[in-house]
Amino acid sequence: MGLLNKLFGGSTTKEEGRSPNQRAPLKNSKYFEAALKLRDENIVMDRKTRDTLLLQGKAEPYHDWSMSYDYLLKFFTAYSMGQPIEQCYDIFITAATWYANGWEKDSAYADMLEMVSIGYLLQIPDDKFNGIVHYIEQSDKGSDYPFWKPDGILWFIINARKPNEQRQQPDGLISPSQYQSLLDLTSMNKADAEVAMKQYLENWYGLHKDDPWYDNHKADLAYTGYWCWEAGAITKIMHLDDSSYKDSPYYPYDLVHWNKA
């Protein structure tokens, strides 16, 4: 685990009080229990706000997205603290249900990538996955962002879920500086892709230094784990041998190797 010490300093991976099942390395079980409680409190508060606005006829799709994001953060926290995948699955299904009705013209790419990647890994039902796909399609047709284009990573994962459907496979990216190397490896043979994926994961945290969650482990109850869900989804899609990068602190190994009963 020298990589973590190099990135974050100190012996944070040996912090006392960690659960034996814990997946995220930088905090202990007491921290994640408090974080999970906070996620639940936020869910209750945002649900009350949405219900009030709904009665007033003022609810917007944003309020459904906000509920979805609350549950997504709860999923991150539950996964990081080591809860069984089956419990995490139920949390994510709720997130996906809210997400389907939460699109607005300024919807962001980051949670689309998280939703489609985790949805693929969890093998969620078609109706829930299709809700995520429709959300992405709405941005492809009507995003407010002038730089928006159909994204090659999103559609690579979507197409893998339903390979027999006639869908686009764009070669453009919303953020090439962060994801070009990942898209490139989807065209490589397995051996080369495995080497490239290991390199991508080694660089992944630094590529996101401008993201709002960067260094969240330094803030009070903000850290939910640092997970590269898209690396997991693409590893599973391409049937890559992940033995060379399975111990990366950003690689969701347990989710990649979980199969729905």
C-alpha cells in the first residue's frame, strides 16, 4: 500500500478501528458509520423538501436528481465501509429510480459515468438501466453545455449491456484530458489493455485534481471512498485479467467480481 502513503502521506492505511471488511483505506469504521448516518439524514431532509415543493406545484427534475445523488453517496459510503454488495445493490436501485426523472439541460457528465458504470457492474434490471440510458440520451440531444457531444466511454458501456441493439459508438469524449487513454484501451488487445488499465489507475487520482471531490478525505464526513467505477466496468466488459491492478486503491475489485445470483 505504498501508493497511498505516497499520495496522501502518513500511515493512513493502518488507522485503528478499521472494519476487516472495509474497502476504502483512508478512514475507520467509526468515520463511515457517522458518514452513513449523515447520508440518511440528508435523504430524509431532501425528501421532505421535495414533498413540500410537490404539494406546492414547484417541484423540478432537479429535486429527483438530488434524491438520486443522496442515494448514490449512500451507495459509495456503504460500499467503502464494507457492506455486502447485496445491500449496496438495493441502495443503488433506489438511486437509479430517482435518477431516471432527474434530467435537466445542465446535467453533469460525472454522475452519468458513475451511474452507467455501476449499473453495468451490478447487472441492474433493464428498466432501471434504460432509465440511465435515457438520461444520457437527453443530454446528447439537448445539453446546455456547448462542448457536449455523445461520449465514447458512456456509449461503450451502454453498448456492452445490449450488444444486439443498433446503437451509436462515438469516438469523441466530453473530457479527453481525463478519459482519452481509457477510451484508447477499449480498442486494444487484452494484453495491451491490461497494461494500459494499470497505468490509467495509477494516474487516475491526479487526473481529477480539479474535481469537487478531490481530497475529500481531508474534510469532515465528505469522504466516501475514491473509486474508478468506469475502470471496473470496462475490465468486466473486456474480460481483462486484473491481477496486475487488483490492489489499486481506486479499483472496485469486489464489485467487478460480484455476480448477481
